[in-house]
Amino acid sequence: MARAAAAAVLSDPVVPAPESVASEVVLPELWVVEASQWLSSSAGRVALEGYSWMQAVHWVAGSGLYQPRRHRSSGLRSFTKTTIYIAQLLAELTPCRPGIEYLMRRTGLSERAVEYHLAALRETGLLAYISKGTRVRGERAQASEFARMIPPEYDAALGIRTVLRDETAPAYTRAVTGIAETGRKLMAKLGKQAARKVRRPRPKTSSKVSVKASPTGTPEDVDGVAETAVSEGTRCTPMGGGGSTSSSAADTYPPSESKLASGQSESSSRKKSKAKAGGSKTGRRKLNRIGRRYQLGRELTQQVEWLRGCAVPRIAWVAQNVADAGWTVTEVLAWLHLRGTAQRVHRGSGLLAVLLANAENVLDTPAKRADAIAQWRGAQEAQRRHDIERVRTERERYEGDWQDPTSRAVRSKVDSAIAQLKSISRPAVQDLPDDPSDPGAASYEVGEAEFADIRAAARDGLAHGDTSLINDTIHACGPDEALRVYGPELISRARRIDQFRRSSLTTLIYGA
């Protein structure tokens, strides 16, 4: 009861006596502030179905109580016929979660115009937010969910009596218990108006739309609304109000705004889409000149590396000449290969404009463009083979046993040491006698002086962490010969360096 009293204070409606005359009731202006446009703070009651809600919509349209220009300078000037048509579309949705794109498609209006009409329905108390939509970049957009509400001014004008059956329930779950005798005639007229479908209004040459109003808000006061009769269905009059204390908008998973239904079942929409795709040759709309430009611009931003991140409309404008000439994205890529690109690109759209200058006149025939594509594909194949050969050469180099020293000075000393080893070992082996036990044979022994340069080169390499000279000698001449040439100290240092290098827990820092 406390919540109901608080909601009544926000709107300050004038509630008449049970059998008072509707024409004697002085109604306040229809205006709901933004803070009261939510279901939890609304002073109205939830409409149980679309028929009774459309009665309230037509009453608001003819009452003349909605004067938005007294509170703001932009938006609608009054409740228009287009607003009634949008309300009719909302009455078909369950739950009432209208997507902006869906309403734009059904009404032919712009996004801002649709938002203006939805704001008019909220400001008159006919709609209340259940959850507000989100527009987060990188995530799927969610549409706002509304509750169809009946404002308290409507109940006061027609003498409708309501009661809150459950005191613990919210105030917006009030149920109808009766109506004044003087309001039955007006209720019957509103019922006829709600039973007819309002056609989509045609656009006028003038932006000004006038709506006639009367104090009683009869349906005939809305001028020029085209209507057609619809079939009778199950309806709920105010005299037979139900006892439900919950909102008709159930908790559902919020669908995507782009996949909202228009009141029809999912199976019927699937059948229609399949029939259109299979039975009609014109199911897919053919692109016009502007569409081809945007298609080529989108494909270029996806396939050209230095155009990624550029705006598609700008690229479409830059490539408009080749797009109008019928070029495909493959032909544009072939032309860009022939022209060549810069190493550093500061502005992709500007570079594309320079490269595509007079392209449609140079390759003016399909045969020339096909030849350019063949040259581009040949260059791609040659580049692919070159990359394979380069990777193979590097793999063979780094996976082999021998690696050249990084220092040029060390490499020159290694080459000279290997050449000296070859020149020294060969005469020694050739001069050795076949029988070493022969006392007359002269023995050949290499002294320390011959290996001074080799040991200096190996010591210099170890100072820089390079053990390749000692390792190559071990592999070529054996461990014993390497030990005789370099000595145990250098061999031990080389083994420790190799052992530390293989460990992932050790970092070697070499001196100069």
C-alpha cells in the first residue's frame, strides 16, 4: 500500500467518485517525468492484453492532454497517427521488446524518429521500462523491454474502478472491478477504434502534423486515420477484469535486437524465408552502383594489409571509379602489385587514391585485367618458392653440426688454424715409417711452438663463449690429438661453457 501511495503522488491524478460524470472530471496534463518511466515507479497499471491497451492509446491520442513542447524544445509536438501505428505494432509483441531496426523497417522512419515516438509513449504513461537496452561495443546489442501501461488519467476520465487484490503485490498490478455508467458510451467507442487496424500513414509534404482534440477524448477526434476492420477475438472488458496480480511481461532471455520476431511464430518465419530463397529468383537483392562501391571497399579493407582499420565508406569513395568500371577485388590487388607499394604507409586511403589513379583507363578491357591477374599470381608463386628455399637453407644451416663463429676475426683465425693443422698433419703422417719399431726410422714430433697461434685463437674464442674451434678439432682429429694441441685447461673450459650453455638456468656474460 505504501508503494501504491508513493506512485500516486508522483503523477497526482484526480480520481473521481465511483459514479461521477466523465465530463465533469478536470484532468491534469499528461506528462510523466523520466524518473517515473520505469515499471517500479510508474503510477499506472499494467494492461493485461493489447486490446484494452489500444483503447487507452486512442483515448490519449484524442484527449489533447499531451503537450510536450511545454517541457522540452525537441521531439514530437503532439501525439500523431504514426505514434498510434507504432503502438499497434507494440501491441502485437510478446514480450514487448521492440528492436529499433524492426520498427524502422515496419514504419519507414529514421532511427531518431522512432525514438521520438517511443519517448511520446513513455511520457504519456503508456509504456514503462522493464529493462533498458544496451549498446556496448564488441557485444551483441540488446533491445529495451517495455510493459504496456494504462495511465491513471484514463481510469479517472472513464470512471474505471480498480482494486489491489494482494496488498503485498506492486501497485501496478491493480485489477479492474467496474466502470461508471457515464463512461460506458465512451468505452464502446474506444473499443470500436481498438478493433480496427490502423494503416501505415503516408508521408506528407509538410512536416507539421495537426491532431484535433476534445475534452472527452473520443476516437473520432483523431483526423484522417485510415482503418480496416479486423476479425473479432477474445477480449477482456473493464467489467470483467481478471484477478491476476503479475505483469504480463514474463522474465525471458533477452534476444538480440536483430533477431526479434514480429509477433509470428519462429516456424512460420522459417517457412517464409525458405520459400522465398527457393521459389523466387529475385530472393537476393541485386546491388546497385553504390552497393558495389561499398562491397569493393569492404573487401579491400579485409584483404589489403595496409588498409585494415580504414573506414569502409572512405575506401568505397576512393575506389568508386574502378568499382563503376566493374572491377573485382582480385583485379584491384593485381593492379596494386603492378604499381607497387611503399615501405611505410601513413594514410592508407591516400596511398590507395594515388595507386588507383587512371587505373580504369589503363586496364580498360577484361583481357588486360586477366593478364594482370596472371602476372600477380605468378609473382606470388615465385615468392612462395623463394620463401620455402630460404627456410630450407636456414634449417640446414642451424640444424647441422658446424656453425660459423660470429666474429670475423675469430673466423679468420679458425680458417688459418684449420689450414695449418692440415698442412702439419699430412707431412707427419706421410713421413712416418711403415714399421715404427725400425730403429733407423726418424721420429717426427711437433713441439709447443707450432701450436702457439692455434691456442691463442682458441683462448680468444673461449673468452667470447665460442667453443667451435676446439669442438671441430675433437671431431676431426680425436680427443687425444685435441688434448695434445690445446692442453687440458682449454679443453676443460670449453666443456664447461658447453655445459652451461645447455642449461636453461644459466646466463653467460662474456667479457671484452
